[in-house]
Amino acid sequence: MEESHSFVPLLIVALLAFLVPLVLSRFKRLRVPVVVGEILVGIAIGDSGLRLVGHDPMLEVLALLGFAYLMFLSGIEVDFDAILPKPGQWGGSRRERLSNPLALGMLTFVVTLLLGLLAGWGLHSLDAADDPWLAALILSTTSLGLVMPVLKERDLTGRPYGQALLVAAVVADFATMLLVSIYVLLRTEGLSLEVLLVLLLFGAFATAYRVAILARRRLPGLDRLKGLTQATSQVDVRGAFAIALAFIALAQGLGVEMILGAFLGGAFIGLLAGNGATDLRNKLDLLGYSFFIPIFFIMIGVRFDLSSLLSSTRALLLVPVLLFLAYAIKFAASLLLRISFSWRETLAGGALLSSRLSLIIAVSAIGLQMGSIDSATNSAIILVAIVTSTVSPLLFNRVAPLVE
């Protein structure tokens, strides 16, 4: 039986996903993130390059799964024990309360969002942005997917400084996803009771977690499932996928953005598994970063529209403006880190939190789908993501003090 669908585009993408980390490992001094390399090779073989890979339906589906998987893994990385304050930790002076990672992260995001709103309305008044609210959300994003590995590489994740930066990135990602979901509902449904569906999603999350805890306590027979986590059963991975898809399907059914459902699914798994489920985390990382997630980033490059960017003077001028605002807003908000850390650590933190990648691309794609931004502006935002995700880790490694 002859197959009507060609696997050649998928083969090309899979080969490039294999080759990119090998090539970048030869240039360790540049420290270019692998995801940036994947976007660049996608540009080379896509619409703006050799056109070896088009908008293949199979690749589009796999890229969507890769994006959902990336948000899912971001939710798993959230360490609630480190984020949530301990009993009595809110006592003491105002300075001590603000030194709590969660309080510091929330305050940093509030300042970031306010500065982003000012910048968004400024761009709108200059006719550089059609939607100031979407521009504010785009400028408020950060990249948890880059902050985490950089902190791990510097052995900072277990230290107060690393936890403060990690929590700030988690708060920024989560709050931005929540606000994007509300923004989409307001644009599509208007100011109605439909906006409360976001709260229903959180209610389902809390209820599912409570039921899972009760089941774990009252059904000791569940421990027998641990024997099915090896070989062909892999019931832990299958359960994680089922939970992730359940939250994604629930989010879509409620009209909420998929990214929020995927993130909550990951957070649910992280809460249930705890710090002891290293084997499950490794399995999920292996599946995601070896196949689905590289396809997502390569397809971003494939869809990159260089011709529309070069043909639009407005979009070309928007690139340096967005770069300046991206760094200025994050550096200004990160000055709050000076409450607990040195000037050198504060400036290094501002540089790292300025990195933007998957989430800013996702918000831009949502804006493109809704008609809030055009193709040229979307390409400009992707270019800003590539630059910040490459430069920011380099600045952090240069400025941040060495761990004793």
C-alpha cells in the first residue's frame, strides 16, 4: 500500500536536531544555547532559506506537541518547597519580608509589568505597536528554560541567589501565561463571565491535587504500581502524559490558552512526585529534549519570514527598539534584587532575566493568530528572542561572581 505522506521532511528535521548540539559543542567558548542553533538551522532550511522543509502537517502537529511538552516540563521544574514561604518566615522587618524569594519575584514582576505597560503605550503612540497590552505582555516575559540550565551550570540553584532568580523567572512565566489566557478571553469573548473560566481551571487543579493526596493516603495498594515503572510498562510516564493531556484538553474546553493547561499539568506532576522522583523527571526530559522540543524550535525557524521583515521598514526599526526595551525593563525591575544581594549579583541577575525565548515566541504567535500583530512584527520578535537568549547568558557568566 503506497503511503501518501512523505517522511523526508521529518527525517531532515530529526537529522538537524541530532547535528546541532554536536556542532555547537565544538564552539564551547561562544556558549550559544542549543535552542538558538535549532532556530537558526530552521531558518536555513525553511521559508527564508533553502525551502527544504515546508509547512508539513506532520511536523506542525509534532511542533505543537513539542511546545506543549516544553510548557509541561517548565511546570515540573517549579520547586514549590523553595518558593512557598515557611511558617513564620513573613515575620521580621520589611526588608526581611521582601527578601523572601516569592515576595521578591512577585514584586519584580509587578514592576516589570508596569514598565512594560508604559513601553507598550509608548510604542502604540508612536504607531510602532497596534496593541499596547500585548506589547506589555511580550516585554514582560522571561525564559525559565534558559535561566534554569544557566543556574545549574554555575551551581547556583541551591543557593539563595540562584533561588531568587529561579523564583523570579517562574513567577514571570506563570503570571505571563495567566495574563495571556485572560487577554485572549477578553479579546474573543469580551468582558463577560467567560473570564472566570480561568479560575475554574485552577479549581480543577486544586481539586485534582487534593483527590490525589487522599488517594495516596487511603489506598496503599497504589504503591504496587511502582513495580510497573520499568521495562515495557512505564506506567509513571504514561500517567504523566495522561495528566498533561487532561489539563491541556480541559484548558481548551474552557477556552483558555493551551500553554496554561500544559504548565499546570507539569506543576501537578511536580507536586505529586516531589524531589524524590528523579527517575521520572529524567525519563520525561529524555523524551522531550530528544525529539518533540527540538522539532518545535526548528519549526519556529522554518516559519521565520525574513522577506517580510526586510521589506518592512517599521519592523526593522522595531528590532533595536524592542531590544533596548527588553533589557532596560528587566534591568530596572531587577534593581529590587539589591535588597538582598550585591550590585554585581543584581546586575548579573538583570542580564539573565532579560533572556526571552519560548514564551515570547508563544505570545507573539498568539498575537499573530489573533491578528494583533503582522508577520513582519512576529519575525522581529523572534529575532529579539534569538539575540537576548544568546547574549543574556554570556553577560550573566561574565558579570556574576564565581561560587566559592
